[in-house]
Amino acid sequence: MLKSETDSSISTATPTASVVAVETTIPVSSPSPTSSPPPQQPPQPPVVLSPCAACKILRRRCAEKCVLAPYFPPTDPAKFTIAHRVFGASNIIKFLQELPESQRTDAVNSMVYEAGARMRDPVYGCAGAIYHLQRQVSELQAQLAKTQVELVSMQLQRSDLLELLYKREQTKLSAQEGHHNMSFESSFDSGDDEVTNDLGFLEDTNNINSSISWWDPLWS
């Protein structure tokens, strides 16, 4: 009886030993150098610690995809305060959700400008600013037209002055040429008189010689 119990204990103990041996003899597979690396996880977006100016003023939790966060940073709370007083937060959010992202920045700037103009001039708002700018433009255009007229008149005066100076110079040149011609003609006339006088003297001498030649036979 004792022998059988010992045999059974030996028989039951041997499989465990074989299992342990099998477990210890299993080789561990090492990663091959040609195996692909494990896929990297995408980087997590940066966490914004402080809420945007809109959520801070409205005293609510700023969500991760807050529509107002890109356009109302916490460093400029007055921007949202001005727009919120005139349009309201719900209208601003609704208006931005209806626009594409490429036009939202211009829309926010326009709303802030219009709200500031409405606070400065509650009656006319931005229409009053537009009217004031149009008035300035019309005044500047009138000044520009006046300046252009003055410029044209100055150019005409300059051309008249140049023409007058040219006429004076031409008059002086013609007077000088006439004086030179008169002096040359007077000198030419005096030269002719001297030549005629010389020729008259020659004629007198010829007459004397002819008379002498006519009286020569009488004296011979």
C-alpha cells in the first residue's frame, strides 16, 4: 500500500517536472533587424492653460474646439468686451459658425471696428465715420482741383513770360543788325564819294592834257 502511494506520487510529480523543463527550453525570439519599428503615436496638441478672453469674460469653461478662442486671445480682453456689448456672444458665435475659417478673422475685425464706432457714436455708428471720411475725400479732391488749376495758370504765365523774353531778344538782335547795316552802308557811300572825287580829278587832268595837246602846234 505504501509502495503504491509512493509510486503515484512519483507519477504525478514527473509531469510537472517535464512541463517545467519544456517551459525552460522554449527559446525567446529576439527582434530581427529587418522588422518594422512600431508605429509612432501622433503628437498631442498643446494644452491651453488659460481660457480665451471670451470664455473668461463669460465665466465658462473654454472647450478644446472653442470657436472664439482663435480670435479673442486672453491677452486682449477689450476686443471681446467691445464686440460683446454691441452684438452679444451668441450672435458672434452664430455669425462665425456660418462663415468659412478663411473669412472669420476679417469678420471679427469688422465687428470690433463697427462696435467701437457704435460706442463712440451711438446714433450713426460706423455710418457716421464713413460720412466723415467721404467728406474729407471730397474736400481733398476740391483742394486737388484748385491746385491743378493754379498749376495750369502758372504754366501759362511761364510760357507768356518766355515768349515775351524771346520777342525782346529778337527785337534787340534786329536792332543790332539794322545798326550794323546802316554803318556799313554809310561807310560804303563815303568810299564811293572818294572814288568819284578821284575819278573827277582824273577827268580834269585829262582835259588839261588834251587842251595842252591842242595848243601845242600853235606854239611850235
